[in-house]
Amino acid sequence: MNSFDSFVLSLINQFARRSFIFDKFVVLLSNSDLLKGAVILAVVWWIWFENEDVRRKREILLATLIVCFPALIITQILAKTIYRPRPLNEAGLLFRVPYGIEAAEWVQYSSFPSDHAVLFFALALGIALASRRFGWFAFAYVSLFICLPRIYLGEHYPTDILAGAAIGMALVWLASLPNVRNPLTGWALRWMSSRPSQFYSFSFLVTYLIAELFDPALRIVSFIIRKGNPH
């Protein structure tokens, strides 16, 4: 473990197991899709229906939502390729596990990179590019209420968060360039104009899945795979 991770973890971990209520509240923050994805996606919808510079904002938001899919695929590939034990599972770290979390539940999962950081920093940058006013809120919210709890609970090292943030924001920055953004989102805007009821119904489902980190869809896929291969 590098010195940066060691310093930040030791600084934060000294507060663990001092208050049962506080630890449980942090666990709630970490697990609640309402307090994570729903808040950020609500901001996306808010900006979408603002009246100023509508087309540019909508192109940026659409590009951001579209790249969420390849961003998480890249994250899963890296997690499968580079196994890094979670801090709360690292025996030599002497990490003090907060109340309300079971270290054994995380043994099989790689710490690097953070999928939450990939997804929500990508969304935060997209929000900031579309609306600087909301961008400050999005970055602060993602940092303090989504990613910091995951460090506190020992689910990720700080560098897992930084790497995830870099991946997500790099993809959004690339997708937001006019030469990329226009062809990437043109079809969706034409669909919105010609079939608004279809477009918004589908968009609701997409933003719901993103808010849930695609967990409902992954559960369905997992069920189908297990049913097809019961042994």
C-alpha cells in the first residue's frame, strides 16, 4: 500500500467504532440508492428541463448518460483483471471495521477501481459542463456523501476512488467534445422530437438503472444464466 492511501485511511479510520449510530448512518449512506444515485439523477432531470441553452445542455447530458455504459464495462474488466483486496479485508492493514458492516461479504470483490467513483464522478462532470451552478453541488455531493463513506467503511482505498474518478471524467470529457457529442447524441434528440412519449419512457428506465448502478438488470441476467446452467 502506498503512503498516500496509508495516510488517508489511518486519518479516517481513527473515527470508526466510536459511535454505533454514526457508523450505521454511514452504512446507510453507502447502501442507499435513493441517497446516492437518485439525488444525482434528479439534478440531471432538473437541468434537462431548464430553459437556458437547452440544446447544448441536453447534448452534454445525453452524452454523459451514454458513456455511463462503457465506463462501467471498463470498470468491470479492470476489476476482473486487477484484484486488490478491500481495506477491510487486508490482514496486514489492521483496519478497524466500523459497526454495521461485515468484512467477509467483500472478500471476493476487488477494490480497484471504484465503480461508484467511475459512475458518479462521470455524472458530476457532465452536470458541471451543462450547468456550472449545479456542478459545484454535484462534485461536493459525490465526494462527501457517495465516495467518502466508502473509504470510511473500508470498501475502497483513496486511490481506488481517484482512479475511478479519472476513468469516468475522462470518458465524459471526450464525449462532450463537439465533434464527438453531436453524432453521439443526434439520434436521441431526433427520437425525442419524433416520439417524445417513447423517448421519455425509455429515458426514465435508463436513469433508474443508472441510479441503481444497473443492479436490477444484473440480477435479471444472473437469474437467466443460473437458470440456463443450474449446476
